[in-house]
Amino acid sequence: MYNPYSLEGKTILITGASSGIGRSTAIECSRLGARVVIVGRNEERLNETLSQLSGEGHVIIKAELTSEDDVKRIAAESPELDGLVNNAGISVTKPVSFYKENDLHNVFATNTFAPMILIKWLLKKKKLRKASSIVFTSSIASILSSPGNGIYGASKAALSAYMRYCARELSSKLIRCNAVLPGMVETKLIHDGALSEQDLENDMKQYPLGRYGRPEEIAWAIIYFLSDASAWVTGHELVIDGGATL
């Protein structure tokens, strides 16, 4: 059956694959024929993801992305790749007058610096094939401000800026770089955060489509960038937010 979004024969590495958007992306990629390399800190949850994947030959790499030694090991252990999804991320919610230096370091280390270092080592180890695709999970927080979200939003804005530089520099290898910018997505993370369920319900009313996104809806957008359907797209930010930024 003709399908320009097929990932048959492709090998895709996904960080933050133990839950949420990363897990859904791994599952959906496998359903479309990809061999998936899933990376995360929690081996038990990575195995839960693995159990939900279609097909065979998938790989687990347990690693801490803020450790350059671990990132080097990811690059060494990874097979050659047709796609990379830089999805792992963390957040902290604090007003600007309450920031601590560790808050800045921790969020930027995971959200911004880790993808930059991972790409560096994958390139050094020649693990990114010619004409491969790199996708970054950014956020509408990079373009739409909200109280207490400055550190997270700044880290994602920096990631989006880096994506554009990466797209320019890697174009000679025909490696494409793009980003998805989700709004709020129904994951365990938002229910374990600083907002109460009433706060979340009130916030949801700001979305013209009347709800938060689902992880698989972000995964489908990521798959567009990983697939040959986007072969002439690079340096692009795709907002997926139920109309929140209208």
C-alpha cells in the first residue's frame, strides 16, 4: 500500500522514550515499520515502552543525557540512524524573582545542551546517515509567555534557535532539522506539576479546540518530519497547539 509517511527500513533514535510524547513516538514509529532505539534514564519504564513496540530488532539504551560520558556511549552503541528525535525534557515552574542557579543549569542541561552534545557525538561517530532527519521537541512556550514558565520557555527558545543553525550547517550532508512546538499535552508530567487540576481545567479553556493534545498527535507530526513526505522541509517549526497561539 502506498504510504509516503512509511518508516519501513529506517532506524530512529528517540530520547525521553520512557513516557509521554517519547513513548508514543516510539510506538507510532514502530507501527510504521521503523527499528527504534529508545533512550532514557529509567530502565523499567524503557522496558514498558519496548513491550508496546511493533516489530523486532529494537534497542534500549539506558543513559543520563546530561552526562557527556553517557552521551558518548549512546553514540558508540547506536546503530547507524536515519532519524533522531531529541525529545527528552524537564520543566520547573517559578516566578522570575525565585529562580535559583541550579534551576537554570538543570533545565538547560537537559532541554538544550543535551541535544546539542548528542548530535555532536553522533556526527563524530558517523552514526547519522546522509539524508537523515533530526527532529527537536520544542514548545509553544518558546513563543508564547505564561507566568512562571520563563526558564522552560527560554530553554526551548534556545533549542529552536539551535535547530535552525543545525539545519543550515548539516544541509551539505542532506540532513534535515526541524522542530515541533506542542501546546499542553495530556501526559503524567502535567498532573504531577505545580498546577492544580482546577488550574489545568481553567487553562484548557484557553484552547480554541477545547482540550489539550494527546501524545500520539505530537508523534504523528514528528513522524511527518522523519518520513520522506517532508524530504524538502528543513529549518521549520511546526506549531501543534489546538489553536492556543491564534
